[in-house]
Amino acid sequence: MENPEKKPNVGLNYGLVAGLIITLITLFQYLGGIDTYLSPVGFVSYLIIVTWAVLAALKVRKANEGFLEFSQALKVTFTVFVIAFLVQTIFTYILLNFIDVSFKEAVAQEVMNKTEQMLKKMGMSDSQIDEHFEAERKKDQFSLGRMALGYAITCIVSFIFCLLISLIVKRSKPAFNNF
């Protein structure tokens, strides 16, 4: 029996690298304190993941003699997103639920404060705001279930980005060779 040569999973490898990079960003945000943790700096993570997804797709395209079908591009790019966000989600869960629970509580309180300010700007009354927060105060925003739900929603939204990236990087083989 012949043992076929195994191809490396480019999406997995690039996803792990992207995941480690965005996890480091999350760590630096944590080390910067609550204001930094909740700042827009985290959006840099999305740019990094998009970049690594494009690089992964281009690597596969290059390995395929310059051609990459849409479905294959989608598979590679989505794998990068899924793996990268999984690494970051696991790190964040461990950080907030085991390493620094007091930071988790401070983040939850700050998020509620910012949400309250936003609701007031939108014209909600104090009683409506209190009613809104009554149920939220009893929930752990960083429980395994809520973080898994957030991860799932992130993957669904990421799929749209992957569709766009795949449309851009795909290159189909011509139907007829003109040799």
C-alpha cells in the first residue's frame, strides 16, 4: 500500500498563528487595564485575521499553480477565522474565569456603565434602564455558555467576511487551454 504524502493544513496553521497574535493583543489589552481592554484597539485583531486568511488563501492558490476555486478558498479562509477566534476565546475564558476573576467583575461593571450611558443618550428613562439591567446583573457575561454563544455568533459573522475574501482571491482554471 502506498502512503500518500500528507498536505499541511494551511488554514489550520495560519489560524493558529493568527490566534496567537490576537491572543497577545488581548493579553496586552488586559495588562493595560480596563480602559485599554475595552478600547477599540481590539479591532486590530480583525485586520490581523483578515490578513492571515488572505495570506493562507494565496499560499494555497500558489501551491495549486495559481488557481484556487471559490469553495477551496472559502474553506481555507473560514478555517483561519474559526481557529483564530477559538484560540482567543479559550484564552479569554481562562483569563477571566480562572486567572483574574476580579478583572472579569470590573469589566462587567464597566460594560454596564457604558451601556447605561448609551441608553440614557438614546432617551430611555431611569426605570426602563433599571428594568433592563435587573436581569443582566444576575447573568455571568463570561460564563462558558455565553462565551460559546459569542464565539458561534462571531463565526457566523466571520463567514460573511470569508465569502468576500474568497471572491477576491479565487482564480478558476480556464475551461479551455489555448496551447
